[in-house]
Amino acid sequence: EVQLVESGGAVVPPGGSLRLSCEASGFTFDDYAMHWVRQAPGKGLEWVSLISWDGSDTYYGDTVKGRFTISRDNSKNSLYLQMNSLIPEDTAFYFCARINTALRAFDFWGQGTVVAVSS
Amino acid sequence: EIVLTQSPGTLSLSPGERATLSCRASQTIGTNYLAWYQQRPGQAPRLLIYGASRRATGIPDRFTGSGSGTEFTLTISRLEPADFAMYYCQKYGSSSETFGPGTKVEVK
């Protein structure tokens, strides 16, 4: 059974940093590119970042570029999101999601972890 | 950059009725690049449709995707209680993803 379990969410002050983790199981992790998608309270889905299967390629949404860094450790079946210079607008549920390139869609999602940026 | 627009913002219907949700792209997108997701309150999104019209594993046949070019539609033939939720369309990209703002299907 495919599982994605996020952790690391917390309440942080503006300007602070946080590292989110996503532990994957039930599939061959390094066969897949992985993404982070976030959802602010009461809002829609916003794509955050993408990392290729081997970590060699990374991409970011305009709202987080230069502040967030995506990475992965295939030996640990884990995905990470380092978030720096946090602002209140970063407050959201953060989901990790597996992209199935054959379907061209996200076929599995984690349950999310909450980040709240507040003083 | 392609922008996705969904309409209506909210759809108020009764169980058993038919729901028709629209997703419009600002530019033509390939049929294989459009997906639909359902999100129930407090849950992660769930893939319903990929390639504009292909149902994902385990998705009942009352969900139908159609469309091409810039106009795509998700139809729920007979609404069941579990279908009252948010629905998002998404365009697949090689280096980024785009979601529509969503349509809420609520109980009338």
C-alpha cells in the first residue's frame, strides 16, 4: 500500500525557518518525481515545488522561489522541504504528492502537515 | 503561463441530481494533460480523472470527464452524499503544475 506521511509542521514566527519531511512507503521511491502542494485555510490548492527522481532537477512556484528548497534522500525514502524567511502567507496545509508521469497526474497524496506563520 | 478557470464557484444540488463542472484553460492544452481531483473536508485530494477522460483506479463510473483544447468538463451523473465536496482541475507540466480555483458541490 502506497503511503506518504508528512511531518514537521509547526507554528513559527515571521522570518523563521522550518523543515518539512515526507516519508514514503509501499512503492519504489526513486522511480518517481515528487512534489509539494499547499493549501491555505479555506483556499484552493497551490503547487509549491517539484524534484526529479534523482534530485538533479528542482522547480519552484514563484511565491516560494528563493526561500524554499526541496530535496530528497532516496536511501531513506524521504522528501524534504526547507522553508526559510517564512511569511504569514505561507500559512497552509503542506501536502507531499507523487506524480505519476504515465497518468500525468498526482496519484497519491499524503494527509498533510500544518504550518502556521504567526508572531 | 496557462491559467485554469473553474465554474461555477459553487454548485448547489440535491442527492441524485446531475452535476456538471467546467474547467477552462487560457490556452490550448493537450488532452492527456488535464486531471480532476475531489477533496472532501479535512482530507487530501483524490485523483478522479486523468487524461481528461480516464477514470482513476477505483473511481465509480458516475464520474465522467470530457473535453479538449481549452474546455473540459467533469460530470457526476447521480450525486451521492459522499460526492458533496470540492473539485479541482489540474494541468500537468514538465516543470510546474497548475490547479484551477475549484468548484464546491454543496447540498441544496
